[in-house]
Amino acid sequence: MTTETKPPQAPANAEEQVSRERREFLKQCATAAPLLLGTIAAGESVAGAAQEQGYKPEEHYYGMGIDVKKCIGCGRCADACKTENNVPREPLYFRTWVERYTITTDGETVVTSPDGGIEGFPPSVSEKGILRTFFVPKLCNHCANPPCVQVCPVGATFITKDGVVLVDKDYCIGCRYCVQACPYGARFLNPVTRTAEKCTFCYHRVVQGKVPACVEVCPTGARVFGDVTARTSPLARFVRFNEIQVLKPQLNTGPKAYYANLDGEVR
Amino acid sequence: MPQQVKRLAVVFVVLIGALIGARHYLVPKTFGLLGHYRAAAVEANASKPMMYAGHEACAVCHPDIVKIHDDARHRTVACEVCHGAQAAHVDSPADHIPPAPRERAFCPLCHAYDPARPTGFPQIDPITHNPGHPCITCHNPHAPVPPHTPQECSACHGEIARTKTLSKHAILPCTTCHEVQELHKNNPLASTPTKPQTREFCGQCHSQDAKAPSEIVRVDMSTHGQRYVCWQCHYPHSPEVQ
């Protein structure tokens, strides 16, 4: 009998042993899990300040409104942009700049932008012959269908979920295709890093709930920043109460820089 | 299976393995997570340091000045327009003292006369406007007002005044055609000056039977543009007939 009873006991023992091993394993798992989750969480928290503050890119879609009639051509936007984004001070590199359009009485259009307007504008050339004259701030239009992103051979420029066109400066090879492709002249090659550079809508400010530096310093409120799709945002109000035009609509780039009171001569 | 197929298969396996290996090492870690780009680049763009603190930050420590500023005409001009990017000052106030531009060249960046500026924006000619004096000797930049009520129309309407100076109408004072209430000088939009409302007003000098010097251009009031008041076609500050 004993020999008969033993065999059933042995499997029971084995089963017990297996289940004990399993229990041990589960226990170890349970102790290890917080550690594991902890490391994953730590990894995510390293990922950046934006996520820490609960910024959700998919909830936004940014654009900028520009009221040409309010622009006084002081160039503070171009100056602030260079300060905020560490853009080289040479008068060749701009993420945003101000142009002065002068339409003479004989129909000629003269566009000037000395140093992007940072140091002010010299007096108009022929004051007697001016038909109309005005300032136009320019910047990257953050197109919904951007040619610069299409031509980048390495995927170093892209649209984020919140509709901002950014450059990956660690991955850019400096081939200048995007500089050539941009119909708005909004890109340049940074002479220090040898990579393409452009307006980012001050993405580092926007993810923290601030407005871009140019909007912050504009003394007349000619620049308005906000969500295009939101029912209530400064930009939503701007496009509601102004007649809006975009630059070069025939190119089908879907620009998100919305101009109010824009003259037909502006290119 | 024929031997050549086996050999080719080995070559393919090696090549595909090499491709997978190469992709593993060459394609950046976060590439393709969100699209055809490195997801980490979004974070790289988002994590740059801020230079401009924003005007909300100033009110925390300087409520008195911000109060004066917010009630005055410069209320739309953020502190950092004049005082520069001051995120560093917000972080450690004692180590970074914001500059205050006192030199004469700064204010004309906005207020120098330029015909491209919007009509009505306060502008001066930096060469003739109290030369040599810094702007702050007369104007408080936080609450700017003219130090005294402007006497001449050209103090605010420089663009029109200049145009008129070069025109046939140069000798006519503004009040010939415009009636200006005293209130307009202190509160421009509360009372706007009048414009001539009849054709006969211009006809005092320009009609056939006007008692005016004979050099003045005459028109036949009965046939010339009956439906319109003269200034609807002609610009009186610089009449086209020169």
C-alpha cells in the first residue's frame, strides 16, 4: 500500500513544488514590478518638460494672425526672435523679419528690409511719389502642406501634431533643399551649426503656455497667436472679425499665417 | 532542392540580416514613432531655455509700475520690449539688472515719422523734435503723454502737414477747411474735426465767379462733377492740379 500511496504523493509533491516555484516567481515579479515601472516612468520623465506639465499636442493646432494695418515697423519682433532663439546677429539670418512695401505713383513696388527692420527703416526714397506704403511682418507660414517637409531627404523637418513645422537639428544634413523649396523664404542655413533653421512658433514657449517671443513684444498687437481650430482663442477671434488672406494661396501650401488688411502687392 | 538555390538563399539571408543589423544601428531610436521623423526632436525643440519671461512675470514683483503702465497708452507695450529679455532676471533678480534704454535713438524705432506707419500713430521727426534731449526728460515711458497740449495740427498729423507744405494749398491754415473743437486736442477721438460738406465751399475760390486771385484754377461748377463733393475726387492736402 505504501508503495501504492507513494506514487500519488510524489506527483502531489511535485505539483506543490511547481506551484511554490510559481508563487516565488510571482512574488519576485510583484517586488520587481514597481522597480521596472519606476525605470520606465523615469525614462519618460527624462523625455522632457512638456510632458511633465501635461501638454497634449493633439489638443492644439497653432497659427498666427498678422494685422498689417497695426504694424508700425519697429522691428522689435525680429530683434526678440534673435534673442529668444539665439539666431546669428548678422543681417542675413532671420526667423521673422519686417518688410516695408512702397508702391510709387507710377505703379512700381519697392520692398526693403534693412537688417530685417531691427535697426529701423531709413526714410522712404521718394516721398512725393508714394501712392501707398506699409509694413508687412513675415515669418514661416507653418504650412499644412509644407514643401520643405516634402523635399527633406532625411526626415529632419516635420509637422508636429499641433501643426508646427520644426527642424531636427541633430539629424539635418545641411543640404539646403528645404531652403530652396520654401516659397516664403522663411528658411536659412545656420552658419554655426550648418543646419537648416526656421521659425518654430517658439515651440519651447508654446508648450509651456506662453506666446512666441515676437507676439510677446509686439507693441501694437499686430501679431496674434493661438489655436486655429479652437472655438475660443485669440486667433479664432482674429479670423472671425477680419477679412483674412494668406500669402501665395495658389501654391496650395495651406499657410497658417493669416494676414488681415493685406495689400494685393504683397508677395 | 537544387544546390544553387540553397547557396542563393544563404546569400539572401546574410544580406537581409545585414540590412536588419544596419537599420538597427543606423536608424535613430525614436524615428517613426510619430511620423517620418525622430520623435525625440520634438522634445529637443520643446526643451530649449526661454529668454523672455513674459509680462505676467513682471507684475508679481513690480505691481506699482505695472498698475501705472496698464492704465496708460503704453499698456499694449510689454515690459520686455524696452527692458529686454529678462527670464534671467526673473530667476535671479539681483544678478541680472534689466537695462532701461535712455538714449534718444531707442524711442524713434517706433515713433520716428514714417509714411508707412498707420495713420494716427504718434510720430515725431527726431531731427527737429527737441534735438539733444533724451525722450525721458519730457515723457514718462510707463505713462507717456504729451508734456503739454499740442498747439499745431502738425504735432499729430505730420504726414498731412508735410504733404500740404509742398502743395498749392500750403498757405491755407488747417482751420480754413476744418472746424476743430478744443476737446479734440486732448481727446482726439471724442471730437473729430469737420470736413467741408458742400461743393460751394471749394467754389468760394474755384468757381468761375469767385472773388479770388486769377491764378487760382477755376472750374464751371454747373458742369464739373455735379454729384460729388470736391474732396471725394480731389485730395485737398495735395491737389492734383499743380
